[in-house]
Amino acid sequence: MTRTVEAARIDLGAMHGAWMALAYPRKYVGEHSVVENWTPPTTVGAIGYRIWAAIGLVLLLVLYPLNVVGLAIRYYARRLDRTSASLGVAGVVGVSLLAWGLLTAATYVSPIAFEGFVAVAIAGVVATASAVCALFFTRRGGRASTVALGYPFAVTALFLPPVVAALYSPTVAAVVFPRSESLAIWILDNLLSVGGLAAFIRTSFELQGLAYVGMWFGLAVPLGWALGLLVTYVNVVRPAEADAVYGVR
């Protein structure tokens, strides 16, 4: 607990210091020491300095929770990256094909329509390809390709299996479909309510069956971008190398 509080204190101090440096460049004494407690010599300047500092504190109240979420995402992303790296491309493909092959075989012998069997098989191919692409773009590309392509492919590989499984499992469907419908309603009422876009989607599409798969496949791209940008922001605030100071591995 003490280590967590100390890490938060250091993060907040660094973020607020960076904010202050935008308007008030830091002064250096000698080669390493920094004068942090500088204030302008005039009364007007001192008031402006304190107002700028107060604005920074307000921004921290908004941004630091995002920082905490981003740190958690980066932690689990790094664990997934290490696992996939240890498996390699062949291992990732093998594990994915095994899991989806068993699900496809189960749908083939079960009394469902042939279209359901084809849907599961296609979803397995998409999920496997997405996992391989996520591995490729996160390990071979730079930060831009990781955010633009690696994270969306990774989100697709994670989200698609439970949604497809819900099509053929009432137990999974009881959890996935109502939550998906609530999320779709919220997105239409809030994010897509401009320009009649929400009304067009409601009259043109019906959320049932394979439409749930299409919905989550479509959400994977912007969600992957958002997660990637959030981790990029965290990397600026606290570089990954600094985690060793806090005992994070």
C-alpha cells in the first residue's frame, strides 16, 4: 500500500511539474538540481502562476484516473505480449486453432443449422488471423502500427470468441446479449445521436443473431485505438522502465 501511494505521489508530481513547465520553464542550478518552487517576482505574475497551478490540479483530477486505468491495461498487455512471444506465431496459431476447432466440431455434431457451423468456422479463422496480426504488429512495427493495427486486432481476438459462443450457448447468451444490447442503446443514444445516424441504424439493422458478432467486430477497431492511445499516454507520464522503481514486473 505504501509503495502504491508513493508511486501515485511521484506520478502526480511529475504530471503537475510537466504542466507548470508548459508556461513556466524550469530553472536549473548546476548540472542536475532543479529549482521547483519558483514564483514570479510581481504580484500579477504570482496570481497568474497560482491560477495556472490550480488549473493543473483540476486537470489531474480528470486525467489521473485515466492514468491508473492505462497502467492496468499496459500491465496486462505486457503479460499477454510475453505469453504470445513465448508461444511464437506457431504456438499462437496452434492454440487458437485447437480452441476454435473444438468449438467448430461441437457445432458440426450438434443439431443446429449448417449456417451456424459455417459462422463458427469463419469466426475461428477471423480470431486466429487477428491474434497473429496483433502479434506481428506489436512486435515488428513501431508505436504507430501497434496503436493503429495491433490493439484493434488484439481486441478482436479477445472479444469475438465469447460473442460467437453466445450464439450457441444459452448460458453465455444470457450474459453477453443483454449487455451488448444495453451498450448498443447507450452508443446510439449518446455517441451516434447526431445527424440522424442513430435513427438510420435503428431502422436499417436489427440486433440479433450474427449482428452481435458484427457489432463487436466493429467496436474492436475504435476500442483498440482508444486503448492504444491510453497506453501511449501512460508511457509518456510513466515510461515502462520506471515500473522497476515501483516493483512492477
